[in-house]
Amino acid sequence: MIKAIRGTRDLLPPDTALWNFVEKTVREVFGAYNFQEIRTPIFEATELFARGVGEETDIVSKEMFTWEDRGRAQSEKNQLLTLRPENTAGVVRAYIEHNLQQRGLNKLYYIGPQFRRERPQKGRYRQFYQIGAEVIGPASAGSESPARDAEVLELLATLLDRLGIRDWSLRLNSVGCANDRAAYNEALRKALEPVVSEMCEDCQRRAVTNPLRVFDCKVPEDQPIIEKLPRISQFLDEGCRKHFEQVQAILKSVGVPFTLDDRLVRGLDYYTRTAFEFTHGALGAQNAILGGGRYDGLSESLGGPSAPGIGFAIGEDRLVLALQESAEAVLRTPDVYIAPLGAGMDREAARLARELRHHDLVVELGDENFRLKKSFETASKVGVRYVLIVGENEVKSGSYALKNLETGEQVSVPRAELAGKIQAK
Ligand code: AMP
């Protein structure tokens, strides 16, 4: 038997109804904040992620699905391509390529699969789905303002509430800007020097190449050492500190609760200033449902114009996992099962089904070859409340037998009143 590759999976009904519910709600909420959808390719040049996300990040150094694509003509060079491990780099590439700066402030969102070669476990897949948004544009359009950060965070709080996700918490940090980072990296290097030989191999490498990445370390023995390292919060310059204070002030004013966490540096290199994560109690170890932050230098590092921005990515798989308990509420079971009774009745039943579906009813249609007993059994499996019998007598009289499976009551209803009666419940 050929099975789905480990780390990938099929999404089956009834779960898909939950995915659709999430995506519908997300589109509505994004719409209310005037975000518009962008769709970028699923694979891009490897270099985009190496430069955008950062060579030293776990994602780029060990998790990308990369292959060498043969040039079509002999003169063409082979090109390294990668399945996108995240979508911000692709959006910023598109921003540069299509000169979106001319539009001023861009508020874009995406929904789609991402790919990382991670060790599969609950809540962690090799093909997973992200819902994300980016606010990006020239600084003159207000893209740098702390008001944008706060608006994005408030949007997320609204979205989680609307989805019915309770007990989320927001952790917030500022990772500073290039200036702060240079001084901070220096301090980190110094602090790491005497202790790094006691740390894991990854940390020993990070200490040399990109010391900030030490904070990504999950090795339990390293944690006491990491706890004692200097924090970025002590190195923020005046501008970054004020920016961060302003974000917090707006959040307080709109009533979005948060906690400060100066260990939060996020796993991607492009972040500057505001960085954040929303976690959810029910998800255990993989409890981050979404993360994001500001990336004021990303466009330039990809060869584009200055374009400050802020964005986030929600792990849709984890969001759905968190929602699973309330799955019942969003499932729409059919309203009525139509049971054609006897030869020639499939035709009549199909006409009636078409009529009722025009009234926005969900109709399951049976088969004239089924005996009535089998029709009823099928109907209760489907979970409908009503069974509508279409036999020769009904067609002749224009009045149909409608049985309520919950109460057992059966009534005869004129054709014109059927939709109303079924809808009334
Ligand atoms: P990141 O792009 O790493 O900032 O991740 C943003 C969100 O995507 C995380 O908070 C997770 O919810 C989700 N996520 C990241 N990696 C995976 C994965 N391998 N499987 C499922 N969800 C993931």
C-alpha cells in the first residue's frame, strides 16, 4: 500500500469543515481591517530564503526542501530551488518585483502550505499551513509606526476571540534594530566565551556565527546558562525603546493583555523591534499558535528599497487542533434526506431536491432502489432530522410525507410549504 509521506497528512471530513470555518472567519476579520489577499509561488530560488530568513537559522541550515533544477537549455545554469518554508520572504520579493511601494502602505494576507523538514510529531508537520499577514510600505506611508504593530496585535486578539479560542496569551519583546544588535551581539559573544564549551554543539557554532540564535536552543542542560545571558532589553537605543513603549501604550488602551518576555527572539533572522508570539494552553509543548514581528531591513537585504514592515504567521494546523473540542458547532449536517420510493421516483426526488437546495437547505438524496428501511437507516447515519418520502401517492397528491427522526412524528406537507417547514426546525 502506498501511504502519505511521514510528516504530511490528508485532511478529511469532518475536520475539513473546521479548516473552512477558520479560513472563512480569517478572511472576514482581515477584510474588516482592510487587508487583501496575495498568493505567491510555492517554490522560489533558494537564495531568497538564505538571504531573507538567514543562513544560520534552523530553518535554512537544516529544514529546507531544496533541489537542483536542471537548466532547460545547455547554456542555462542549474538553479537551486526550495519549497517555501515560510511566506514573508516571498511576499517581500513580490513587493520589490512589482513595485508595490507605489501603492503606499500594503496590507496583504496569505493562506497556504509551507514546508520544513522537521521531526514529525503532534502539531509539527513537514507540510503545514500558515495564515499570515504583512503590513509593508515606504516609511512615508506610516509603515514604521508603532500604531501598525498595535493594530496587527489587536487584529490577532480579535481573530482568536472570534474563532472561540480562549486562554491565549501574548508574549511580547523588542529585539531592537541593527544598531542595538551590534552592541548586543558583542556583549553576548563576551558572555558566551567562558561558558560556551559547556553548551551543545549547535550553541558552540551559534556563538561564533550568530550568537542571538543561542536563544533558540531547546537542550535542557543549556537553559541555566542561557538564563544568565544578557538580554536585548538592556541594549535598546532611545528610538527602539520609545517605539516599544508606544506599542505597549496602545495595547493597554485597547485592552489587549500581554506579558513582556525578553528571551523571545524568534527563529528567523529578519526580525527587528517588535517580536511576539501567541500561545495556547491546550497545545502542550508545541503551544505557539502564531508568531511574528517587525522586519524593517528585510526588503533592503533582498535588494529592494527601504520598506519597513510587520507581519505574523499563524500555524493553521495548530489553530485547528486548538479548536477541535468545539468542532461540533461548525459542522453543518444535512437538513433533510429525500427517500425516493419505487420505480421512476429518482426523477421526482431529484426535482424536489433541486427546489429545496435553492432555498439554501442541505439535502441528501437517496435512491429509488433502496427499500424504505434502508433509506431510514442511511438517513440516521447521515444525522438528518427529517426524512422526506417521495412516492407515487405523494407526487399525485402534491403533498409529501415528512418524518421527524427525533420525535418520530410524521406529517403530510404540501410541496410549497416543505422548505419552510424544514427550515423552521
Ligand atoms: P514561524 O514561521 O516559525 O514563525 O512559525 C509560525 C507558526 O507556524 C508557529 O507558531 C506554528 O504555529 C506554525 N508552525 C511552524 N512550524 C510548523 C510545523 N512544522 N508544523 C506545524 N506548524 C508549524
